[in-house]
Amino acid sequence: MSYVEKAFWDYLKSTLFGGVRILLSRRLVLFSLILFITSAVTTGAFVLQSQASDVITNDLLNLIFSLQISIAIGFIISGLLSKKLNLLFRFLLLLLVAAIFAVIASISDLFITFFPLIALLIWAFLVPLATFSFSKGLFSNKITGSVLFLGKPTTDRKSIFSGLMTLIIFLSLVWNLIMIYVGYNETRISYIILGVIGIGAAVLIILVVQGILLGDDVFNTILGFFFIVSLPNQIMIFITSINGSESIITSFNYIMVLFSLVYTAQNVSRRIKMKGVVGDPSKKELKEDPFRIGRFVGFVGGEGVVLIYLGLALGFQVFQLQLMSVRLLPEVIKSLIGDLSFSEVYHDITLIFMVFILVIVIIFYIAQRGSGYWASDIFRFDFLPPYDDLVDYIERIKKGEISKTDIALTVGKKAVEASGVGIFSAAKKFRSKIFREKEKSD
């Protein structure tokens, strides 16, 4: 693999496998099983009810929804108190809270009515937030960022792959224009509003990736990649506006749920100490945390954050199933959303939150002048020759004018000069290091 391929694969592997490893760890595997079993039972009952309503009646399915919501609330309360409890007491607290809310649900439908909607709103905000965090982690990381920006001069304000990003963003302008046209023809004001928001966000991000709005190429790349990775959400809105298909969109939603869960768990895994206990954020992390997320993590603990995510995921799924079968949707919610489908509600809200996060992040970056949390921690390797010079070197090697050794000596000399020490001093340090390594091996 090339440096770029290896860096990207390592980051993706650590994100996915690290998160899965945490979800299946001794301290969280029981809760992960509860999530997947509960979700599978509810989904199975929903599918069976649509095929055989005499077997699974509406009342029985509503009861199953109530139980899942009760378990979801149990996850959240257990997560909030997770730092003060060991594994056994977390599990017992989850069961106790779930039982209490199951009884409450049999008396009043207040939680059944509003909790899934609240979970949907929070989840619609957390998904783009996790996407931004993923993008920032990829490009501002000391290892992956250094490799991906290898050879790029700091004077170049544009993001990497700025041309390709701009082309993709222009394509998003096209489907947003089509969505506005469809909204105008079908008198769907929501499509027109979302199309205008999508176009505004696209124009803003073009100014960013081209280095016109901000002067930090790393941060410009983070925002550009964040927007590109968020585009599938806009595509889902576009598909809905064209043919109203729900099957593809539902599959995409579940994939995003899994990604958010795994990525959140991976973030927690970075705080795990030698004994497997999640640590509090350091003073430096708190200082460089403009949104005070680290303080919340410090209060509930990293594993508590995962439990809260699991609870929100269960609530999100209930709302999705309710809205996919309108007859099961509480009347209050029906009056709020009208004739909108689940895809329209969820992806519309997610798009609005994505644009909100984009604008807020840019404002914070400008206000803090790219310092603290916004500063990238990468090596530039300024001693490497510019790309055009490298092309010239390769052409001269082909012609036999110079050798590979000449290039190595030139780059080595620039590297020594960039280190701020003399050539003989650098050679002496290198020689002493070689001898120390040899003594260790002997």
C-alpha cells in the first residue's frame, strides 16, 4: 500500500474495529446484546404485523413499542449514572427503570407519544456531529493528516482534492435545483426550503474548499470532507422527492445508526486506561473543547455516553417504525408532521442540523482564530521538494542527467537544514543513535 492508502485504511480500521471491540467488551457486551435483541424483536413484530395483522394486532405492537421505549429510557438513565455504578448495578438500574416506565406507559401514553420524537431530534443532531468528528479526526490527526498532506505547501489555502470536491458539490447543486422544481410543481414548500438550504450550504462550502473564505487548508479539507460525507442524506431527500421510495432509505438509516454507535464507542475507546476503565478528559482537553462536550463525558463517563447513545438509537427506531405505519402514530404527532413520511421528517431535520453545525463551526473557528481545538496537529515535512520540482527530478532521472542518489542527498540536506542543526552535528547524532541501537540488539 502507498502511504495515503495505509493512513486512510488504518484510520478507518481503528474507527470501525475499535468501536466494535468496545461494544463487545466485557463492560458493554450485555447492553449491546439487549439493544440488538430488543431492536430485532420489535422489527420482527412490525414486519409480521404488516403480513398477518390477526397474529400481531395494533394493540400488541403498541405494547412492544412501549416496552422498547421503557428499555430505551432505562439505557439513558443508567448511562447518566454510569460513572457512579459498577456493571451489575448499571444492569439492575436499567431493568428497574424499564419496569417503572413500562408500568407508567400502561397508565399514560405521554412517554410513548413524545419520547420517540425527542430521540429522533437528538439523533438527527448527533449523526452530523459524529460525521464532523470523523472528518476532523481523519485530517487533523498527527499520523493520517501528516501523510495525507505530504508535500502540500502551507501557502496553498485550498483543501486537498479541492477540484474533485468542488465537482461533487456542483452535482449537489443540480439535484437541489431539481428538488426545488419538483417542490414548485407539486406545491411542496418543504422541498423548496430544503433545496434553497442545500444550495446555500453548497455555495458556502465551495468558498471554503477553494480557500476563499478561510486560510487553513487542513480545516478547509475537514469541512469539505464533512459536507461530502453528509451528501447521502441530501440524496435520500432527493430520492424521496422523486419517487417516495422508502426501502433504500430505511437501509441507509440503519447503516448510519450503526456507524454512529461504532464511532462513538471508538471515541470512548481512546479514553480507556490500562485497567479498562474509561478516564476523564484531561485539563488540556477541557481547555480545547469549545462545545464543552468533554465536561459532559467527564460527568457521565465514556461508557455512560455509549449507553445514552444506545437508548437514543432504540427511541429513534420506534419513531421510524411508527411513522412507517401511520395507523400506529399517536394523534398528537400526526397533527405535528402532517402527511410527511419518515424519510422527509428525519432527513430534513438532519440536513438542517448539518448546515447549522457547519455554520457554527466556521463561526467558532473564526472567533478563536484557528487555535486550540481547531488547530491541526500534523507534520508538514517542508524539506520535501514541491510537486513540480519532483516531476522535474523524475524526468531528469529518465534522461540520465541525475541519479536517485542525487535526489536523496538534496532532500537529506534540506531535512538537516529544516531541523536547525548543522550537517556534521546531524551526522554525529545519527551515528550515536545507530550505535545505541546496535548495543541494545547485542
